[in-house]
Amino acid sequence: MQGYGLTEAIRRLLLLSSQRAFAQLTAPGGFYDNALNRLELPGQFRSSGHKLADFLASAVFKSRLQKAFNAMAEEGAERAAPLVADAVRGVSIADAAALIRGGPTGATQFLHQVMGTTLIEAMVPALGDALRVAQDPLVGQALSSLAGVDDVGGVARGFAGQVDDKIWGAIGREEAAIRADPAATRDPVLI
């Protein structure tokens, strides 16, 4: 590979995959407008027998609330992007050859395993703050209908977990696309 090793190829693959995924996710409507990225409402908002369930039964309210949550997810992804980039640059890849042969999302799965819950931990405070000061009055009404202010942390943690899943799914899809057509990247190391 003329001066480049397999480790560098994996780093470039992960960096390009994550850059493409975050560009998509942090764009306006990056979560809501894409069916693969769209987030459902947090479980606390879908519980049966909850007073809020009747309120959310209306498609108009559910759609508006879901759009508000997906917009908050874009903010969470903005917070997560530099953490992934730093992890890619600093990750120790013991067996790069195995990752290259590891299937269409092998490198993404490896990085996700290395990072663990880092993205969730980084997003929870920001998402919790976003929920507390939600500019959309519907979100404020929905939260006030829940168990109380103490429940915001639980909502934020559960929601951050959903955002984390969507981020890793988007990175994995980008990795698979790059592996399927490395020439499209015009990167000689990836090709």
C-alpha cells in the first residue's frame, strides 16, 4: 500500500464513514426526514394507560412532538461527532486485517465496542437541558404531564440511547457503502 498500512486504511474508512453519517444526521431534518434515522417518541410518551397517551393519539400532535424530539437528536449528534472523530484518530487497532475482512460494518462495530456508552454519556446532559428548556410548547406540556421534573433525566437517558443506536446505524451504512464502492471515495488508500 506504498507507505500506508491496514491500520491507516481502517482509520480512513471509519473517519469517512462517520463524517458522512454526521453530515447527514446534523443537517436540518437529518433524523426525522430519513426513515432509517427517524426516532420514535421515548417510551415514557407511549406508555399505555398514561394520561398523555390519549393526548398523543392524535396524529397531528404525535407528528409535531416526534419532529421536536428528532430536532433535539440533531443537537445530540453534533455533540457526539467530535468524540467519534477523536476516537477514530486515537484507537489502537490490534488486528486491522481482521477488521478489513470483518464484513460490511466490521470496523463500525469494532469502534462502537471500543467507545461503549461514551456517546450516550456525552448526550444525556445536553438532551436533558434541551428537554427542560424546549422551545416547543408541546414538548413542555408533554413533559409536565409526566411524573415530574425528576423524570426528565430518565427521558434524556432513554432518548440518548435511541440517538446512539441511530448514529451507529448511520455510520455502519456509510461504511458498507464505502466498502461496496471504494472507488467512489477517490481515496487511494481506501481503493
